[in-house]
Amino acid sequence: MLKGLLFDLDGVLTDSAKYHLAAWNQLATSLQIKLPPAANEQLRGRSRMDSLNLVLAYGDQQDHFTQAQKVALATRKNQLYQQLIQKMTAADILPGISNLLADAKAAGLKMVIASASQNAPTILTQLGILDQFDGIVDPATLKHGKPDPEIYVRAQQQAHLAANEVVAFEDAVVGVAAIKAAGQFAVGIGDALALHRADYVVPSTAALRLDKIKQAFNAKQE
Ligand code: BG6
Ligand code: MG
């Protein structure tokens, strides 16, 4: 029986994925690295340091920096990102999300955030929806980033639920992989081909309906 929803944040509740990409592009340009169009998909969902390593690899610069220099570069990216997100408000909640959260609350479902972003509490506060969630996994306490299942296993534990009692929402290929590795039901938001490992895919958040998701979830349990 469905008892809880686990949410990625960037690209699911709000379109902050575009700001992550813009900040990485600014950092890459300052290092004379040009990110290919594929970076848009490949950077989605990855932790800050995993993303930095990917950006440096695009420019064959992964061995050019010490660990301390990499931390400084990641901090610079985060400063650029924080400038971009500071004007976010409730108007930036993606279509369909407010209804989904309200329906889930009315149905008594637990809701936990499983975002790799250390900026998640700030963004949720700016969107005005922080208090709608029963918990947020602290990504600073994780050993592995997505596609490792750790963050989704932790989110499920914070909700005090079993893997077959939750549905998790993702826009990233590595995020869907993490959900499936955790043995949970994955809702993919975006390109059906890229997110083919998800159990249920919608092209955008506007198409999310709790009753339809429940139907697909129940059909899978039979
Ligand atoms: C994920 C984003 O949610 O968080 C990634 O999809 C980002 O793009 C990661 O790198 C870490 O975010 P932050 O805000 O801690 O740098
Ligand atoms: Mg995401």
C-alpha cells in the first residue's frame, strides 16, 4: 500500500536544475572548458564534487588540481549558484506540484526530500513549502552520491516506511537508477527514452496526478 512520497528537488519541485547548469557553465568558461549539450543531462542529480569532476573531465583537466583547489572551485560554483537562486519564490514551484503535495497531504502520505543539494532547505524555504515535508535527508551525511541508492534508502527510513510502500520522483537518469537500486517505485519526469528505467514517466510535472500514480503503483504490486 502506498504510504509515502520521496522527492528529488532540483528539476522536480522547481526548475533550479537550469541554475545549476548555468553556474557550472560560468565556472567551466573561466577554466576555458566548453560544456557539450550532453552535460545538461549528465550533470543532473550528481553531487557537487561529482559534478565538478565531470566538468573538469570535459576539459581533460581532472588531474590539474589538488583536492584543496577542487574544493575552492566547487565553492566558487556554489557562490555563483546561490546568486542565481536568491530571487526564487513560490511562483517558481513547477506546475502540478502544489496540487500533488496537497493531494498527498489529504491522503495522509508521508513526504521526504531526497535531494543531493545542500541548498535544498534554502530553496524550500524560498518556495514556501518547507513545512509540507516530514523530513529532508542531509546530503552532507551520505557516503555515496546518486546513482548509489543510499539517499533513497535514507529517505525511506526517515519516513519509517518499507521500499514497497513508497514512490520516488526524479528528473535525472542517475536519480532513477538510485531509486531502482533502492527497490522503490520510480516516477520519472522528462524524456521517456532517457528515463526508461522508471516505472512511470511523465513529460513534465504538469502531468503528475496522485490517482494515476497510485494506479500504476498498485498495478506493479500485483
Ligand atoms: C542535485 C542537482 O539536486 O544537487 C545537482 O541535481 C547538484 O545538479 C546537486 O550538483 C548538489 O547541489 P548543491 O546545491 O549542494 O551544490
Ligand atoms: Mg533533479
